Amino acid sequence: MRAAGPDYYALLGVARDATPDEIKKAYRKLARELHPDVNPDLQSQERFKIITAAYEVLSDPEKRQMFDLGGDPFSSSGGGSSQGFDFGDIMDAFFGGGGGGQRGPRTRARRGQDAMIRIQITLSAAVFGETRDITVDTAAGCATCGGKGTASNSEAVTCVMCKGRGEVQQVQRSFLGQVMTSRPCPTCQGFGSTIPHPCHECAGDGRVRTRRTITIKVPPGVDTGTRIQLTGEGEVGPNGGPAGDLYIEVMVQQHAVFERQGDELHCVLTLPMTSAALGTTVKFDTLDGEQEIDVRPGIQPGAILTLRGLGAARLRGGGRGDLYVHIDVAIPTKLDDAQATLLKQLADLRSEDVVRVGDGGDDAGGGLFTRLKDAFSPR
């Protein structure tokens, strides 16, 4: 015999053998009449909570059976009041949904994480690009179970706690009374199923760590910090989920001769004093091979010679920058007697035996101090 308490069948006005559709129809009719938006008075609000609790019990086969046997249908949820209600059931009653507010289990297959590795390349590879093989340690699909995570001749089974829903409900007190809330099932972690016999190779994850070699193309013009995205080459997701992306971060090694600044290349060419004075033709190796440079007579230290189109490639926009050759002149520090005599003779011929401290002559448009005075004097 059922213990004393509210008669949920009588509250909804249905027979004890009423079908789920009859129960839902009766609740829908009463809820429309007693909903706080329609009847804001306190009495109607209390009746609305009571018939909602009745619907919650009679619409759930387990709670209905417990009620019919005289038990407390809310005892397993942590409540003993008739005021616990689930807003999902209310929405179902009004709009005819059939899920009871359940979000359902989540899939075990998920997208894999992105991965990133760093590679070092030469300046030549950064300028011209290259194709190379790299070794990657990432998660790959388990070949033993095919990504399912279950052992051979075994399958995942429905969770006994949530019965495949992936979530469990509990009653919490709030200013509205006792509100039914849902949370992921702790037994199956929200999947709705468990794996009693996981694959011995991947331990149920559906993937294993593996090392593989892939071929990548480094485009011309990359620089330190450039990232190359390889779609779908990252880690495979758990239980057969799609793979993430692989990012290749480029580090360009320092060159012994050339320094890069954007799409420009710079180098220093040191000339003997005599070659700088007389002029010469210099052969030297660039990234494009051997080049000849004609040095005009009397070139000064700090002069810059430009070789068009021999710089770095532009990553976006195409074309290449220029190569700038900075001239330096080596002044001898040790002279033997014969060399010293020849230089003195040259100095006598050029009347350079006396060092002048002055304005540098009229050809320069006035000496250094004259030009400085003109620059800072008021106009």
C-alpha cells in the first residue's frame, strides 16, 4: 500500500493506468492555466509547482513505478519534496519535445590537437625554398582496434548508471523551490557507454604514439618565426576523431657572410688600400653563384654597391630584394722599409706630406666647420 502523500494522478486528473501521452496532455492543459505568466498570484504559483512535480514523477517510468509502489520518487535524487521540477520537462510539455530536456551523450570521437615543431634551415633555403623530410612524433590511429578503443570481438556497452543518456540529474534548492539539474555521468564521463574490455594496445583511447616521416615544402622567402600550416597532419583525435593541424616554425641559421634584413641582403667587402685607390674588378661568391663587381678608382670606405635582384625572395608579392655590398678599406699597419719609401714618394707627389686641419678646401662647398656653422645659424 502506498504511503500517505500527494496523489499525483489526482493532481493531474488522470487515471492510474493513463498513458504517457495522456499524462503530458493533462499537464500541458493545467500548466497553461497556472503558469506564473498567466496567473501571477501566489496560490497559482504553488499549484503550478505541485502539478509540475506530479508531471515529473509520472512522466519518468522509474519514478512512476517507485510512486506506485509507495516509495519516495525523489529520494534517489537527494530530495523529499514534491516541489522539485525540471525546466526541460516544462518546455517539452508546452512545445511537444520528446527528449525530457536531455542533451544526450557526447561522442567519443573528437578532433585531435594541433602540433608544432621547429626546424632550422640555411639562409639559402630561406631565399630559394626547399623540399625536405621531417620526422614527427604524434598520435596516430591504433591499427589494432581501428580507432574504436575496444579489444578484439568486444564492443562498448550502455552505461548502467545513466542508461545511455550521458548525464545524471539531481535536485538543488533555489528561490523557485527545488530545481532539477543535469551533469555529465561520472561513470561514463558523459559518453553514455563504457568500454569493459579496452584495446591492450591503446588502452581504449583509439590512438597510439608513433613516429612518422613527412615531406614538406619550405616556400621561398620564409624568415625566422614564419609558420607553415599543414592541415590534417597533427595529432589524430581520440577514438577515430579527425586529425588536427601541424605547424612548422622556421628558424633561419646565421650566415657567415650575408646578413638579412627583410628582403635585403647585406655583406662587407674589404679592399686593399691600393685597390680602393686604383679601382679593380672583384669576384666573390653570392647565394646565386660567383659574381663580378667593378670597383671604381678612388672608392671610399662606407660606399655601398647594389646588386639588383640578388637579395631574399619576398614571401608575399613575388620577386626578390637587392644585395648591398658595403665597402671597407684595409689600411696597412706594418710596412717594411721599401713599402714605406714608396708611400712617402707617393705622398710627396700628391703633396700629402703635411696634414691640414681646416675646412677641406672650397671644392667641398666650405669646410666641415663652415658647413656646421651654416646649418645651425639662424636664417
